[in-house]
Amino acid sequence: MKLYITENTKRNDKTVAVDDTILVEGMPSTAGSKMLGEFKPLFDAEVISRLYNTGFSITGKSNVGEFGLDLLGETSNYGVCLNADGTLAGAAAAIVANGDAEYALSVDLNGTPRRAATLQNVCFIKPTYGTVSRHGVIPCACSAEQIGVMAKTSVKAAELLSIIAGHDKKDGTSLPQMKYDYTAADNATGIRIGIPTEYIEKAEQTVSEKVYRFADVMKADGATVEEFSLSELSFVQAAWQILLCAETCNNLSRYDGVKFGYRGNNSKDIGELYTSSRTEAFGLNAKFAILYGSYVLSKGHYESCYDKALRIRRVLRNKLDGIFSQFDLIIAPACSKLAYSPSDVVNSLEACYNESYFTALSNISGIPIVVCGGVQLMGDSFSENKLLTAATVYERTEVGK
Amino acid sequence: MKYEIVIGLEVHVELATESKIFCSCSSKFGAEPNDNVCPACCGMPGMLPVTNEKAIDLGITAGLLLNCHINRVTTFDKKSYYYPDLPNAYQITQWFSPVCVDGGLEIETQAGKKVIGIKQIHLEEDAGKLVHDDWTDSTLVDFNRTGVPLVEIVSQPDLRSVEEVLAYLERLRAVLRFAKVSDCRLELGSMRCDVNLSVRPYGSEKLGVRTEMKNMNSLSAIARAIEYEAARHIDAIELGTKTLIQETRRWDDISGKSFAMRNKETAEDYRYFPDPNLVPIVIDEEWIERIRASLPELPEKKAMRYVSELGLTEESTALITASRNLCDIFEAAYPISGSPRETANWLIMDCMSYLRSKQLSADDLIIDPLKLGELIRMTIEGEITRNAARRILTAVIEQDADPKKIIEEKGLSVQSDEGTILAIVERAVADNPKSVQDYRNGKTKAMQAIFGSIMKELKGNGDPQVIQRLLKEVLDREE
């Protein structure tokens, strides 16, 4: 079980594990890739500075799949992280679940931490896009990726989030608000909850049972629950794939073997250096994103692919306004099933795309997510406290049981 | 057949900001290789671009100077291509909504005045530089220039001759330098020009096949390149060969020829898309008005004012308004000196001859205008002689010295005490019988020699008028 890519032996009692896609000065930060090899950053990510300033210590760099592009870390250059039963673990969530660190910072690029938190039955909160600085995140899809917090309970996750959240002038998309107060209300009375039927239809029964179980707890506490149709989800999934790959392709272009990281062998000229370095060091997921991303941005395809995806993103905003005037939050599965064996993801590309059906909505629109009790709760931008209220009510009920 | 040359220019100008466009590194020219770099501008992951607003200010300034419309919302976009001097393998530029569009610049040639249309002005980051090291036979990368802010000024294809191109470039350079948008030095690469050229039969409306030429680093190279390329196009048309294709060509100034770099088929696809890290910039009226208010009075306006209101000659006006620096010094100094005319003279005579002796140009003059004004005032009011003032000027320029202090320290104030001077005059007359004799024989010039020895005795600080008067009195008295 390869939990960490780099482990820190010096620890105090306020411990945080950090995804290897987040830079920590002095520790190799590789995004799980061969391309970055032993790359040691010259500075700390903003979130890391904020943790140090408040007395936290870093337990190490959690194992992630290459650039965080895969399902559950199965494409890591440092070996896959498995549970005792041989299923995929998701390192950051596993670290929190087995108590090796109190918290983990995990980058939600394409839903990986949400799947991991679901499988490990821990809590994960990804706040509204722009709440937490992306300074020091090894970038793929800058318009969407956001650092979130894993912890055993939603209260603990919210505690750490309030420490790392707030404006950072080093990130041009960072929202102006300096401080965020994350507090849950006492009960779910009056909360209007929606469950999109399309999600339920795509998930295995074990997963949808969790959704209904969560809904029942909410109803018992005074919430209303209603199923509704969100037929746009397949468009959302396709548009997100285009945006994710286009931006990732662009951000991975800096790894060319010239300045740092992996350099290919025996190249006669600069063209060969580029080709050999990138061919030898990038894995399947990165290569797919590069090819697909180049295609959707190329002349002749920009209008029909990338630009259309941007328009879907804008139209979706209006759709979400409608949904969130009707519901305070949405309960949905975060993945299609509750255990993945490595053989499930041999063709990781297809598995990733299929699973993004459940996660793309929040990535493409930047809305906040709380994963709790094996389901994901989604709300409108800045509705974190409603999501936390629902999570706290659920956790209280389950513990009291 | 008679042919018409049709030319459009893309002029890159490095902006005169203190720091780079998306990080806080210095953008100063001439540092040791890779001294002005940080993780952001050498392409390391994790740093995010943060826009230097001064660069946008200067972009708007350029737009207002060239009568452009300023777009109220402007965006930054990414342009992807691989080259070792481009560390991110993308350049942040403005593709979808440039900061300025639809302007014009008036030029004047022998044929008269003409307005050259400006299609757009966009901001972008510069790339680094490759340096070949013969010693190790390797190519090294210098990222100092990476991220230095540029504007690219794209003209309409309105230019028809070398003369017009040179007039346009010189006018553009003068205006941008005057407003301190850029120092526009072709030889240092802070101004670079790509020439888009086609030819067509005279009178035809249809544009011919266009080629783009790069790598000219002087006005004369640009002129040569246009002449060569136009001749090449005309030959190709006349001979009916199919060698003329739309392509980018590199000018080689040594061989005097252009060479194909890449054509339409092999052209790179830059895969432009909006940079998600840089939110669109809203430029409101207030911002534009703030820049408008800060625009300098342009040379033509200044020249008119200097002649009509300040009474300068056209010649000295022309010399001063050729440099924004001289204008600034002049305008701050003359209210102190009390005489615009004298101040102008000091600048174009004494200051310029100092600069020439150091092989510097007018823009290099660094002097406290208040001290210069004070020095000139004291000279005008006869507190020091012009000779002494010249010597003090050097100290004011080189050491930023206070002229009054130097006068005190070195005893340079004018000696005009009549008793003292009379004694020296009498001694001089007694010591120079030959000159006195010559003077009395009608050689009035002989008086100069005696005057000189008196001035020498007074270390050059004697009041010339007092000496002159007393000397004449003594000579005439003893006749």
C-alpha cells in the first residue's frame, strides 16, 4: 500500500497529508508522474504557507495518479495504492481513514477525491471555485481545479477549510473575500433537496441505496426531498471532457525536457528532444489529454468543439440558477460503484470518462461539493454552509444509531 | 507594366515598465543572463500569472496616441508553440479581444500627409533569447526577456513605398518615445518590425500574394528588405513562375536576401484559447480618462507653444522637442532661470556639447532642472561669469552638486569691487607698456591682451563690464 510518494518523518499532532500535485518546498513534488521525476519546487503553495503559519505539519505527499488525471491513483509512477482486499484505495482518503493524518488536502481536478472519499467513507469538501488559492497547484485544468479538504467528519473538514480559504493576490481567479466562516445549522428543517434521476439510473444499486438512505435521514430531520430530471448531464460530461483536455494539453506543454524534469535520451536536435522526452515520460492519460486537447483547440475544430463547450458552460449557469431556486441542495452518487478492482480500470481512459458523468457538473460550474456518507451533496456557489448542515445532521444520526 | 507595392507592418514594442507583465521580475535590459527570472517566467508549474496594470496603462496610452478605440473588455489568450526560448510552450497574448482597435497615424512624406490605419494594438509577453556558445558548441537559453511586456501594433495594408514605411516607423517611434511607452530601440530589439508585402498591377484593387518578412534590426535593413522582396515578387509575376506563395521569410542582411522559413501548409497551428487564469479586464471610462489626462503634450504642440508663447527660435525649438527628456528639463528649469531663451541655449549648446564629449544623446541627460535653472539665473543676473557657470555645469551634471555651494567653496562669485579691480588694472597697464603703446597708436585690439591678463589675475571671475570700463578709463586718462 503506497500511501505517500514522499513521507515526512518530522510530525506534530496537527497533521495534514498533501496531494503530490500541490507544491511543498524541499519535498519532491511530482504529480505522480515520471515527467517531473525528482522535481523539487522552490516555493510552498499558498495553502501550505497558511498551514505552516497556523502550526500544522505535513505528513507527506499523498500518492496520486499521473497529474491527477485518472480514476483513483492507479496511474501513479510510484505504484498503485490498494486496500487490504485488493481494491483501489485512493491514497489521500485512505490516509485519513486509517488515521495516519488528521486531514488531507486533495485537488479535485476530475472527481478523484470525491470517489476516494466515497470508497473510504470519509468526508471531503471542495468549496466554490476561487475560494482556495490555486497558487502552487501543478496545473491541468485551471478553470476548474480546486483544492479541497478530507477529514473523518464534516466539522473537522470545515475547520481546516476555513484556515486555507480566503483571497490570495498570487491567484488572479481568487475571490476577493478574505475570510470564510463555515458553520453548520442545527437541523435540516426546511431544506429542499433534489435528486436527479439520471444519476440514480447510471449508478449501481449499492450506491443509489446510499443516496436514498441519506435522503431519508434528511426527511426525518425536517427536509423535503424530490426527484427531478437533469437531462443535460450527458452534454455537461462531453463539454467538460473538452475543457479538461484542452487546458491540460496546454498546461502539460511546459514539460519539454529542456528546463527541468525528465529528459529523453540520445536526441540529435531540439525536435527529437521534445519527442523523446514526452514520449518516454508521459503515460496514457496524459497522452490522451494532449492529443484530444490539441484536436479540440485546432483550427477548424475550435468552433465546433472548444467554443461550443464554453457555451455549454455558460448556458449551464442559467440552468443551475433554475435548479437552485427550486432546491437548496442536490444529493447524488459520486461514482458508479463502491469498489474498483485494478482490472476495472485497465482501460483507464474509458473508466475515467464514464465516471466523470457523476463529477463533471461541479468541475465545469465551480459549485461546491461535500462528500459524506458515501454520497455527494451539491449546492449553488457559496452554499457550503447548507451542505455542511446536511452532512452534520447525517453524521449525528449515524453516530447516534 | 507598372506595379504597386502594398505593405502592412506589425511592430513589436517593449513597454517601459519596471517589472514583467505577469510576474514581479525586473524587465530591465542588460542584466547578466538569467538574473531576472523566477519560477513563473521560467515555466515552472504552480505559479499563476498576475497582470501588471502598468502594462495595460501603457497599452491604453499607445491606443490613445494612435487614435484607437479602447475595447471596454479586453482578454488574454494563450498561443501554443514549442521553442526553447518559450518556457511554458505558450505565450500569453491577446487574440480574441485586443486592448485597442481601429486607429490611425498621420505621416508626412514628400508627397504630403497621409493617415496610415491601425488595425489593432495588443499586449503580449516577450519570449526569451537563445545564445549560441561557440566555446562549448551548444545553445543556451536566457530567460531575462521572457515575460517582458510588449505591444504589437498592427497597421492596415496602407503603406505603398519604402519612404512611407520609414516615415511611419520614425513617426511611431517618436510618439511612443515621447509618451514614454517604450524606448523603441531597433538595435537592441525593444522595437521590432515584421513587413507584410504584396505587389499588384497599378490600378488593380485585388491584393497579390503576401509574404511576411522578419529579422530586420535597423531602418536601413527594413528599406533594403522591402526593395529586395518587392523586386522578387515583380520578377515572379513577370516571369510567370509559380514561386510566389504565401509564406514567412527571414531577411538576411549580410547576403541582402530573404529566405523562406515556413509556408501556409507547414504553418503552425497556434491553438489559441482564452487564458482561464486571467479574468477579462474591464476598462471603464474613468481608467481611460486617467490615462488621457496623463498623456504628454506632443512635440508639435510643444513646438508651437515654445515659439509663440516663450519666444524661442524655431531652430532651438526643433532641437529641444526632439527629446522628451530635454522638454521635461527645459520646462522645469526656465521658470527658475527666468529666461526661456537662455535656458534653451544652455540646453542645446552647453549641455549638448557635454553629452557629445561623453558620446551620449539628449535622452541620456540627467540633471536636476532646478539646479540648472538656478545656475542660469545667477549667470543672467551677473553673480557669476559665463565661464565659471560652464565649469559649475559639469559638476551639477556629474555630481548633482548645488551650484551655490560650489561658488562658495571655490570662490567663483564675480569680483566687481571697483577698488580691487582698479588696482589690478593699474598694475596691468604698468606691466604691459608695449600693448599700451599699441593701443595709443590706434590698435584698439591691443586692449584685449591687457584685459586678458587682468582676467587671469582675477581667476576669470572679474566682472567683465567693470574691467572694461576701468581699463578704458585708465588708458585714456594717462594719454
